[in-house]
Amino acid sequence: MKTLSLKELCKKKGFTLTEIARKTNTTVDYLSKLNTGKRKNPTWQFVNRIATILGVSESEVGKSITKED
């Protein structure tokens, strides 16, 4: 099964990166950099907030950021 990028995961769950940025009090630029791998190692709390918003596991969000299968 292909691992979705953060942007793809958000889209699948009906959100844009802009909406997630607003809900997590961060910038779209930061989320975009996580999505493309230009930024790494977000805090576990941040991953948890995204997972809660999207209704998925922290593991799924983590994989979408690190692109691990």
C-alpha cells in the first residue's frame, strides 16, 4: 500500500494544508516543508494534533511526513 504524503492525507480526509495550518496554529509554509521533506522531526505533540484533526493515527501522520512504508 502506497504511503500518502501529508497533503494527500489531508485531501483524503477533506482538509487543505491551509485549514490544517489554521487549526494547528502554524504556517502553510511549515506544513509544505514537512510534506516535501525539507523539514523533519516535528514534535510528537504536533503530530498528535494533526492526527486528531484528521481522525487518523499518529503513526499514519508520521509515515506521511517521513514517507515510510
